[in-house]
Amino acid sequence: MTTRTSFAVTMAAALACGLLALPRVAAASGAPVQASGAAASQNAGAADAKARLSKKQFENVKVSVENGIATLTGTVELYEYKADAAKRVLRASGVTGVRNQIEVAGTSVTDAQLE
């Protein structure tokens, strides 16, 4: 009886390992792999977010979306543009939050000029 049980467990383990290896084999063969529903919506969210930053003031801004969180990097001239970029991207489909790492790289102004 233990031989049959041992054989069944071995066969089940072999089948499980074979099934787990299938995605890797398909990817290694160069065959196109369909994006899953979550990945496809994530790509759509990234495309929508990029489209919302098509204005000239956002030309140095990059956006990436992962798990619904958009990360903004790059530079803008004014703080107003930084805040506006975050608001625009938050309205993109599939985006639930924004990590705004944009730097304001406007012209330098001395303290004397500010006074």
C-alpha cells in the first residue's frame, strides 16, 4: 500500500512541477505571451497617464504604473506644474495613487533678488 501512495505522491509532484514550468517554456520559446487582465489594465493605465502629461511643461516627466500606483519622475520649471502633473495622472484609468518624485528645476533666484 505504501508503494502505491509513494508512487501517487511522486506523480502528483512531477505533474505540478511540469505545470509550473509551462509559462517559462512559453516565454523562452519566443512565442508571444498574452498579458493577463491585471497587466493589460496596468499597461492601459500607464498609457492613459502618459497621455495626460502630453503638454509642453511635462516634456521632462516620466511616468510608470505598478499595481495602480503611478510614479512620476523628472523635472518641471514650476511647483504648480508638479502639483498639476499629480492631479492629471490621478485621474487616469487604473491609477489609484501617485508617488510624485518630480523635482522643480526652475531658475535660481538669490536671496537679494527675493527681497
